[in-house]
Amino acid sequence: MREDEIVAELLRRGMVEQMEYAQCAKEALAAGKSVIDLLYEKGIVDAKTLESLGWKVRRTKTVISGFEIVEEIKHGAMGNVYKAIQTSLGRLVALKVLPAWLARDATYVKRFLMEARAAAALNHPNIVSVIDVGVNGGVYYMVMEYVEGENLKDEIARRGRLGEREALKYTLDIARALEAAHRAGIVHRDIKPANILIAEDGTAKLCDLGLAKKQGGDAQLAGAEEVVGSPQYMAPEQVENSASVDIRSDIYSLGVTLFQMLTGRLPYEGRNIYEIMEKQLSEPLPDVRRIVPGVSENVARLVRRMTDKRPERRYQTPTELIKDIKWVMSGRAPRTVSAARQRSSTPPAKARSSNAARMAERRIVVPPSTSSFPVGKIAFVVVVIVAILILISVVPRSVSSTSPYP
């Protein structure tokens, strides 16, 4: 296939967004290189996909003193991950390397180093451990525990959806990881299947703390004026103010992940990330039992509470969630929100519309699996799209669906 035919096929499959292609085409023209090579370098398209379409990928050889690269595990915009041997100890490790084009940006270097420190502070069997971080010949790298297995995103794609018991088991594992993070005062802010590894023994492990923040502290990996996270999994309050979220936002994201495991699909669809964020603010998640009638009512209730739009009506801590998951796994119904908490709840519709306007003024930081080009460069487009969403949200609708579900 010719280059233009491959690009057309990637766009048709939805693997590359039109705006991503336009940005890369502009940069490729200025740099005098192929737009497909640039899509690969930025982690937007992986080598396997391109090679299946007949494109010869120009792989960059990574050399770091003290490590022997075995193979590339993941190629992403925020870092390439390799299976490697640490020669001094003769052990297998996962080596995450910051791409050269990001290593020239002090902001991304700072985020990379802070991610390593945040992960190193957590020692838990359900969290991928970080062993070391450093720089060699201008290459920034992070040494991590090597986990033989696959990520949950790939498992869902391969199997369609998971059984109820298995989905609950993985949710319990990640809830335990969040409990450890909560005790360390860390909020992950990017809980999703792509950041959950399933080991060969069936243990789920949380990874990638690139968007984490220290609860109640100043140190975080994204600015206060940035919307941080993956839109399909973000809690409403994370869309509104990513800098002030707490562990309940991670519980919401884990609830969306449980929904996806049970149904094989995401709860919201949209033409772009801004439509999806608007739905996170205003629409309840679809009922899992309408999609998969075989899901038990107890599990459906668990999902509903984890993903309540009002943080005060969700589980308040991972410990509280863990107790209810175990309760449901034993065949019993999850506990209900206390009457006192219900009375103190603010209706989710309040204070939502005013926040949409603020979104137009802030930069969206989206991890590479959703969008891997600098969104800050398209601020004008953001303003236009969000302005349209604001008009839609404030104009009375004379025709609407009788069901709250899409």
C-alpha cells in the first residue's frame, strides 16, 4: 500500500484522528520526513499495525549502559517500554524510556522523574514496582518490575467481555492497590484497563503513575489549570478541577473499568473528547443489566455506587469499597448509602454548566492511548467546541429521550 492509502486506512479504522493526522502532517513536512514515521514515533500507531499494512517501520535502537534490550513491549507517546536484562544482576526488568523528542522538554522530564518517585513510594503486590530511575547518555529511563502477561485493555479486546466473578476479582485487586496509594496520600487520576496488567497467575497490577498527584500537597505531574486524565474514565469533578480530586475520583474510574469488563464496551461515545467529558458531567452511566441481562443486581448496584456523579455518595475510601466487593462476591447485596449522606448530597446537575465554560480556558492533558499530540496547540478549536457544548447545555430541549441511557 502507498503512504496515502495507509493513512486513509488508519483514519477509516479510527486508529488516527483527523486532527492528529493534520498535526503530524504539518510537522512531517517541516522536518522532511514521512508522516507515517512520525505517527509511529509519537506512539499514535504501533509497529505491528503499520507492518501489517505493508509499511517498513524504522525502529530506533535503544542502548542504555547496564541493560540488554530483549524486545519492545509497548511503543507509546509518553514512553517506550522494553523487556530487558539488568546485566549486573542477570534479572528480567521492564525498562521505560522517555522518547528523545520529549526528553528535550524540561516539563516532560520532570513528569517522568516524578512518576518514578511516586511509584517507588508504593510497595504493594497489586502495584508494578519501580526499581530505579536515571539518565544515560541523555536517555531518561525507569527500571520497573517485569510482569509476564497482558494489560486488561488487550484482554477485554481479545475476549469481548469478562465473567462477573473474574471482573470482581480484578476490581478487588486494583481497589487494594488504591488502598495502598490512599495511605501514601497519592491519587492516580488515570485508572483504566490500559494501566492494569494481568500477570500469568491472574493477579491484577496497577501501573503508570504519570498523572498522579500527592493528596493535599503541591507536587503533581500536571498543572493546576489542566484537565488531566482519560475522558472515558474521568469522574465529573476531575473534568471540572483535576487539581483538587481525591481518591473518590479513582474509585469512579475503577467503576467505569468494571462496567467495561462486564459489558465489553465503554459507557459513553462521542465525536471527540469534549462531547465525552460533557456526558461525564451530565449523563448517568447506562445500566449494565440493560446491556448484559445476565449481570446480577448486586453487581449492578456496586457499579452504580462506584460511578455516582456525586462524590459524597460513592465509596469514600478504597477500604470501604473492598469490604463491599467481598460482600458481593459472597452473594450478598452491597450496602446502601447512609441517609445522612443522602441528605448532604448536592444534586449532580448543580454547578455543572458553569464549569463547562472554564474548560474552554484550560489545557487538556490526555494520555497517549486517547490522544498523543499536544492538545494545547489547538486551544482555539477547544474554545469553539466547548462553546457549542455550553449552548447545547443551556438551551431548553423540547424533544428528549424518555430514557436517561444512551
